[in-house]
Amino acid sequence: MPAARRKSGETRSPALLERLRSRGWRMTPQRRVVAEALAGEHVHLTAEEVYQRAVARLPEIGRATVYNTLGELARMGEIAEVSLGGAVKRYDPETVHRHQHLVCARCGATRDVHPAGESRLAVPGPERGGFTVDRVEIVFRGRCSRCAAAHRNRVFY
């Protein structure tokens, strides 16, 4: 099955379910609905949002099962736990292509972005103070088109 092309020439990574099947991960009905809840592009759901999507498809699924499955998927490297501000972690199923995030400061909408020059970003040795850098996380903040339009159309009295 050929991978879909992105505008930048990158190929879209295989869907989470497809990756899990290729790993031979035991696919119970509960695991399947959790993986299906994370389907799509620009998905950055909280554990509670994953649970709400999963319970809509499989009403008998337990919250602990969803949370445990998310933890297992994160340990496997099939999803990433991301902190985009606030105390709540979000789960990102795009782990194949390195990317960063663009977050609307007003509504919280989040998109994956692939900024130019990211591969050259590095902390100079002396400034690291002995730290070894494992990964770089950049969050771009602004307003999505819907929130920007709403802001422009506000009436001030």
C-alpha cells in the first residue's frame, strides 16, 4: 500500500493500527478502539478524550484500560506523550516523522509542523552544563484562522 505524499514531498507515516499490526501486537477489541481513537492527522488528544472516543465505540471499555493502553503504546514508541502547556499530557500518534507543534493560544487547536532548519538546532557544548540532549521540542504559539477571524470581527463598545 503506497504511502500518501505530503505537500513538502514527505510521505505520510503508516497509520497507528497498521504499524501495530506489522509489529504483531495482540489486537484485542479494547486495544483496537484505543488505536482507532488516535486515527487521523494532527491528532493530539488527552487521555480523557481518547477514553471518550473509545467508550463511544465500545461502551464496556474501562478508563483504566484506556490509560494503561496509552502508557503501553508510549513505552513502545508508537505514540508520543507531549506537553503543549498546562498540566495535561496529550498523545500524538505521529512518531515516524520528526515534527514540532503549532498551538492556538486561544482554543488550543494543535497542528503538526515541520519547520525548516530544525535539524541544525543545537545547544552549544559549554551551555549544556553536562546535559546530554535526547530530543528537542519546539511549540509555536499563535491563533488559528478561526480564532484570528473571531478576534478581527469583535465589536468594541
